[in-house]
Amino acid sequence: MELTTTQLKTIVNEELENFLGEVLRAKSLFIFDFDDTIARTDSKVFLIRNGKKIEMDSPTFAKYEYQEGDKLDFSDFNRVDADIIPQTLAILDDAIDKGHRVAVVTARSPGAVEGIKAFFRQNGIQPPDIYATSGSEGKPPVLRDLLEQGTYGRVIVYEDCRKNIESLKPVADEMGVPYTAICVDEKAQMRKVYENDFKNMIKEELSNFLEELSKEEEKFFGDEIKALVDNPDELYYVKTVKPRNPYVDSEERQFLNRRWIEDNVGKYMGGGSFRDAYQIKSHPDKILKISNRYMQHEPLDGQEYTTIAEDTNALEIELFNKYPGYFPKVYLSDKEKKGIPRWLVIEKVKVIEYESEFVRQLVRSFKSIPKSYNLVNKLIAEFFPSTTEDFPPALGTGRDIDPEEYAHRSWLAVGFNDKDRLKDILKDLPVWDEKYGDVINRSVDRVIDEEVLLDEVVEKAWKVLTSDQYLIKFWDMVNDLHIAYAELRPGNLGTDFETRTKFLIIDISIFED
């Protein structure tokens, strides 16, 4: 199935909402530093610089800046003598209890891992996964590995070192996972440093993608649509009008700039109460529908203005997206730029203007109608064999069924879900009369046989009609939208120019409120 950008945007947004719901319900990944985040220790890092040995405690090391030639000695960190920081340890314990993934990522050397595990056990906590990176530069790769191992709704980092917080954020951003970072200071006070809204982050990226997609589609439609997009202020002009009521002040109103549109888009095709239609010079198979700014009313929240036309355009987009087989194809609109669709580019359709066209279209669009018609005639011939003397090949033979009447009434019978309407078409055929009873080829009573045969024909024809998914879905759509059956008539319906097989509703004013 070919998708338009309008449909693609709708599908993407719907899937985005589903995806966001799943992700935001997903477990989080908690990353805790150890020293001065979970515990206070007296372990030292020894810096060898210019031949001198410099002792650094954990807070000093957190501010350390590397210089060429520096060498670091973490051997003292293999010893884990620590006092707990209760606030952070309580958060870690709670995260484990709630089923989140928890990991301790420390700049200590691997020799410290067993001591850290013992620290947790001494405090009544089952040790989480512990990663020792022998320096801060090893922390980002660990975070990347952890994010690749599962799907997380968020990564939450607790660190005393702002430099480490800064180095971990790009990893989360690159992996597309929202990042929250809490800095634990020397007094064990916690301050949130980063928190990005995943939903807004994803929607912003999606918006950028769809905007680029729209630009590509605008290029496809050529200079006419580019002119519409690039010159929104040319579409309308403001004019002061004096109402007929002498007691009402003059007011400014917007009017459609028809001359500009004809010069830049295409010839005026006609208009209604609130929309005009124009050809598109380089795309004769498509038309532009645009609000003529009549019948303006109070805008909704967040809108600068709106009219019935914009509401109708929005409804056409919604209906095509939901029922693409029964409404004209919507290719493009300016909804993404203005928030409301002032104009649409839609497929050009052939309007069904006469009753005879309407019936022919039923036969073209709903394949079960001619199929069931042929079946009925075949069954009658089977049930009532005869010679040409009995039933000469002419009207009035008793076998003939008016094809136009059958097409319309069988179509409505499915709409009303009433096969007796189909039976009504057949029961008055002369073939069922007593006049022809003597040729019934059944070894049962003639009177019973007539009713049995009629029911059998109706049942078989009904099965064919109700197996037509295009027909069934059409009536489901009509009932869902509360369209009065009487409004399904010439003038309100059309078909596509390419295949002439689609049965399209082209006038959505027929819908009930």
C-alpha cells in the first residue's frame, strides 16, 4: 500500500505515543560512584608528577586535572575502610527493591571490588554489579556497555565528581536514553545537575525529521506548492468591511487572494461556502483545496484564527488516514507549519453525477454485486431447466432480473444487514409463479419447492455479498460516521481516475454532528 506523508505522520505519531508509553514504563538504570557518593573513605591516590609523589584524598582527586607525564597510583584504594553515606545508600537499596538495574562504577582498580562487596554485605545489602575502571576515563565505556545490554526508560547517575557527570552524559544522549545526574557534595547534600524530558526530546527529533520529509515532498510537488509554503502571507489580504447592520461597526476581515493563487498555483475550479478548489499546473491529477476565510469563528486555545474550512480540512485528513479506501487521498497540508490546515493537496476524483453512473460504479467497486447477480441467474437456470419454447431469450421470460435494480438493492441490503431485502428482489420474478411450476425439476411438492428454492438462492447470493471485505468495511465506516444512507447518492460520491474502482465519499458535509 502506498503511504502519503500525511498518513505517515499520523502513523508515526501514533506509534510514538505507544513507544513512549512503553519506554517510560521501563526500568531505569542507576549508576552510583562509590567514594564520597556511597561511602566516605580515607583511601588515597598518589600522583607522581615531575618526580614528586603527591597524596590526594577522594575530594581532591575529584578535582584533579591531568598533565602530560602524570602517573597515578591507586594501590591504596584496594583497601576499603569506609563510613556509609546513608541518604545515597538508602536510594540505592530502594532502587534494587523496585527492580531497577543498579551498578556501582568506581574509578578504583579491580583489586578493590571484593572490599566494596564486603562493605555492602556489612550494611545488610546484597552487592549490586560493581565495575572498577582504574581511573575516571573508563566510566563512559562501562555505561555504554550497560545501555547496550537492555532497554531503559532513563539512566540516573549519582556522583560526587562533576567532571564524571559531564563525561557520562554524551553516552546517554548518543544512545537515546534520557539522562538524570545528581551531584553529591562534601556534606552529602544532593543537587540535580541534569534532567532531560525524554518525551520532548524524542518529539523534537521526530518533528525535525517530519519537517525534512515535508520539504522533500514539497520539492516533488514542484514550484506551485513551494510557492504556497514560502509565501504564506500572500494567501490572504485584510479588508475593512461595513456590515449591513448600520448599528454594527466596520471590521477587518481576511479574504482569499485568488489572483495570486491562480498566477502561482493553477486555475480556479470552483468554490463552496467556505473552500475554493484550484488546479495544480504541474500535477493535473491533484487539486488544491484552500480556506476562503468565510464563516470565521472564535479560535480554539493556541490558534490565531480558525474557520469552518480549517475544521473541514482537518476532518478530511483524519478520515483519509482512518479510511484510505473510501476518501480522496490527502498528500500534503500546511498543518505542520500553521497548526491548522488552511490548505490541502488531494487527489483529483471523478464525481458521480447521475443515477446511471452511480449504479455502474457500484458494479465496478463492489465485485460481489456482479458475482452474486451471475450466481442468481445460474441457479435459476439450474433449478428451472427449460427449452427455448418455455423461456424464449427475451424480456418477460420469468428469468430476467433487472441488473440495475439488483445492484442498488443488494448494495443496500448489505448496508441494512437484511437479506430479506435481497429476497424481495427475487420473490416477485415470474419464474416463481405457478405458471412455471410444472417445469420445476425437483421430486418434492411444488409449493414447498418454490419457497425452498428461493431461500436457497438468497442464501447463496448473500454469502457472496457478505464475503466482500471492501463492501463490508464501507458500510462499517458509514455506520461509524453516522452517515445517513439517503446521502449516499450522486453528487456526494466519486471514484479515482486511475482505476475507476474506488467508491469515494467526496462531500463530508453529509456527516451528522
